[in-house]
Amino acid sequence: MLNICVCVSGGGTNLQAIMDAIESGKITNTRIVRVISNNKGAYALERAKNKGIDAVAISPKDYESREAFNDALLACVEEAAPDLIVLAGFLVVLPPAMVQRYGGHIINIHPSLIPSFCGKGFYGLRVHEAVLERGVKVTGATVHIVDEGTDTGPILLQKAVEVLPDDTPKTLQQRVMEQAEWIILPQAIQMIANSH
Ligand code: GAR
């Protein structure tokens, strides 16, 4: 059984996709042991609680320094003792100690085809704004293993999505989620859960 800890910051549609895939049997041998958000108001926490999953908010606002927040975040993860950490829309730079501790066992979903439109400053809607500004005709999503850099780790899965002429950042974000993110993130977890 693969015990996963899912880290979220916002709406939690990728978390929902993971929970749905576990329920429908698309993901097997996997249990979500904890959901952690840096944002107390994240709807993702409600989604977890609705399924009876342990959901915890660790907000930087409650700590006097970044170091204290980082320590609390790592302690919260360690308490859940996961085999895999899934960053599902977690818009926080991971504490370096967490990457060292769980190296190779952290995955992230990014809403573009890495190495395009990734790295510092490229998150959430900003990615899709940049895609439209540049005028590329194909975008997509990537699941990768997290290393010390920002969106630099080994790529596990990618899926391309067409950019349409009338797209706004929001319509493009929605299509990338529906046609790529909600598919490849559960697929990556299923691959890892059944790879040994
Ligand atoms: C998703 O589009 C995810 O790819 C993105 O944040 C959104 C979270 O949505 N992540 C990043 O930009 C990471 N750099 P959700 O809360 O509805 O799953």
C-alpha cells in the first residue's frame, strides 16, 4: 500500500481527481494519509474532510519566520509518514530539508509542457497568460519528480493540449486541467503505486 500525503493551496480539483481515481479503482494500492494546505481557506481542505481524510492547514502567517514555517511543514508531513508526497497545486517553495528528506519521493503537477513556461514565477493562471502572450498553439501539463530546483526534476508524464484562438487564461486553464492534469496526475500515482 502506497501512503500518500497531498499538498494543496487552492481549489483542489487535482486532489479531487486523485480521490475520485482511488474510489473508481483507476488508482490501486494507494491511500491518502493526509492533506496539507498552506492556506486555511483552501477549498481543497473541505474536499478532503468531505471524504473523511485528515486535513491540516499550516499557514506561514502563524509562524514568525520562514524557517519556523518550514520546520512545521516538514514535521506535519513526517507525522503522516507518507511513502510519496504529491504536490497538487501547492504554490509554496518546498523547504530544502523536505527535498533532502524525501528526495525522489515527491511529485508535482505543472500546468505546461516543461521546459516551456516553468520555473520561478510560473504558477497557476500566470502560466496560461504567458502561453497566450507567446502565441504557442500547443500547451499541456507535466508530472515530474521534485528536486532542489523549480520544475527541474525528471519528467514522468506529459500530455499535450491544443490552444484555441478564442482562449482566455481561464478557458485554457480549464481545458489543460480537464484534458491533461486530472488524467496524468492519477496515472503517475498509479504507476508509482504498482511499480514494485
Ligand atoms: C493546477 O493547475 C496546477 O497545475 C497548478 O495549480 C493549479 C491548482 O489547481 N500548479 C502550479 O502552477 C505549480 N507550479 P487545483 O487546486 O484545482 O488542483
